[in-house]
Amino acid sequence: MGCLLLTAGASANAAVCRVSSTGSEAGDGSTWAAATLRQTALARPGCDEIWVRQGPYKPTAGADRTIAFAINRPLKLYGDFAGTETTLDQRSADSRLKVLSGDIGTPVVSADNSHHVVVIGGLGNAAGTAAGIYQPADTVMDGLSIVHGREDAASHASGAGLHCNGAGKGQVCSPTIANVTFRGNGARDNGGALYSHGAAGGVSSPSITQSTFIGNAVDGYGGAIASFGHTGSSSPSIAQSKYIGNASGGYGGAVASYGNAGTSSPRITQATFSGYSSGAYGGAIASLSNCSAGVSRLVISQSTLIGKASEGYGGALSSLHFAGDAGQVEVVFSVIWGNISVHSQPLDTLYNGKAIVQASILQGGCAAGPDCVGVINADPSPGSTMAECGNGNQALVLLPRTQAALP
């Protein structure tokens, strides 16, 4: 795959390179007045941090869909700069102002967009030239929008927005992703916006906070996020994030967790899900295990899933256990309401899948399948008895916290 390399030096003190669309190739990036061009900064080994001025950026000015922003060594990438700041905390809080876009061809036509907008750790199922250890402390993406990736190729058809590759023994793809908006990305197989892939003994556990996933889609697993443990481990931590209008043709309109002879254990806290849909299992979330020793244990807490639908099973969530050691989803101190499915249940367990619901509001209460403790079946929407105080958070306030410890 052709790539623009985001490289970083190994100096003790981070070197900051400033980038502007009006910069100069001769600029050294030491000040905004001396801002360099994007291509120059990305190839400069002395840049430990890249500060990017507000504006749209594309992986290539040409038509080669295989070119992506490729992070092949630990690097901190920060957006939202107006071009006057001297410290990180002076940046704007609006990630929409700094856009990494895969819309390299005809505007609004997705068929000629970049396959991946950003790739960390390369592509493939074994550690290769981009192999490495990308940890939360040294690999950061903060204050960005990642938009309009379109992965429809016959191979590597996953993670159109961000492909996080933890494939290969010793490979770790666990960056910090903060204040990032993923919008309008679409993939054929897994993770329309983000693919967390732990395979062949590798690990992928990105830390995602205060991010938004809007209008991403996939044909297979995880309209917004797919966490895959394929003979490896994937354990993304996702907090204080929003999922709006994401869709899957198969499993998990917003999030899919899949342990396939490996382990997938996403942990989602303080999230809101709305406008989601799936064609088969889990309007918002699907957790499934397969093959010998396959484990999928997804935990969601302090979150709200207020519907759309699944055309198959689980208007909000589905838990499936085809084979392996465990297919499970656990819901704690959350609200699941206004979800529909062809089979009527907001939460379905199939093929011996397991679901645990504690101290939560679940429309219709607990049907056969989930294990429930402290579940309330009462409308939490404004104007209802549960929300009669007029407080949008009233449903969470009234949940029986003492009946279950948060995971």
C-alpha cells in the first residue's frame, strides 16, 4: 500500500513540527511563521509531534485509493490549531475544523475514495515493515475528523476510517484517540469507521474518549467499530462517546465484538447510541464468539441505547455463541428503550450466547434469555413517570445503583 509516513524521532524532548496548507517546503515547522508543508513534515524523522492548522487534508492529490495517512512509528498528531497557538491547551475544541478526508476523487462520489484514511501499524495478518508497539502514551490522535473512507476492495476490506493493526506476535496497536469525529466512512467487511484487529498473537486495544461516530456503515460487522480477536486480543476502551446513525448489513449497527479463536473484550462507558440499524443481529451492538477458545465479552455501562431497529434479532443488542469459550454482553446501569426487531426483543441471546443486565432500564423487562438483576421496565423519556422531574438525566438518577457494582 502506498502511504504518507507519519514518522517520529526518538529524542528525549519532543520536537514539534507545525503544518499549514500555506506553508513552505523550506520551512522547518519550528513556528507557525515557518510552517512547513504537510508532505515535508510527515517525512521528517525529527518530528515527535505534528501540529496541524485547521483545514481539509487528503492522503494524496492524485487518484490512488491505496494511499493512506500511515502511522508506522509512534507519533502524536494534534489538530484544531488556528495557527497562532504556542501550547496545546490553546487549541479549539471543535474537531470538525481539522479534517483528514478520503474524498480524493469526484466530490460526494464514494466509489473513488481512499480505501483507508488512516492506518496504524500497516496492513496484513502478520507483523511486517510497519510492525511495532503503539501505546497510549506515545501514539496519539487528538482533535481531528476522519471522514469519507471507502474500503470496498477484495482484501483488507476493514477500517475505512482507521485501520488499527495489531496483527503478529509482539505487535501492539493501542493508541490514544481523543476528541475525534468519524463521519461517513464505509467498509465492506468490518468496522466502517474503526477496525481494532488483534491477530496472530498481536494486541489491539485503543483508548477512545470523547469521540463521535456519525453515519458510518459496513456490510458485515460493526457499522462504527469492529473489535476482532483473531488468534490475538482486541480490548478497546471507549468512554464518553456518541454513536449516531451508524448501520450494518450484518452484525452490530454501531459496534461488533468478535472473538474468533482469540479474545475480544471491548469496554464501553458513558456512551449514547441513537439512530442505529442492522440487517441481522444487534441494532446497536453484537457480541459473538466462534472457533476453539473464542471469547467475546463486551461490557457497556452508564450508557443509553434509544432505538432504531434490527431487521433480525436484538433491536438493541445481540449476544451469540457459535463456538469457543464465551459469547457474552453485560449491561450495567444503562437505559435500553424504543428499540424494535423482527423478533420483538430489544436484547436477544442466540446459539447459547449470554447476556447479563444489572441495575438498568430495559423496555419490556427481562424475557427468557438474559440474566437480570434490578431491572426496571418503565419509560425514561421526557414526560413519563420516570422523568417527571423534567431532568434529562432523571432515568439514570433513578436507577438502583446499590443493586450492582459498576464493572
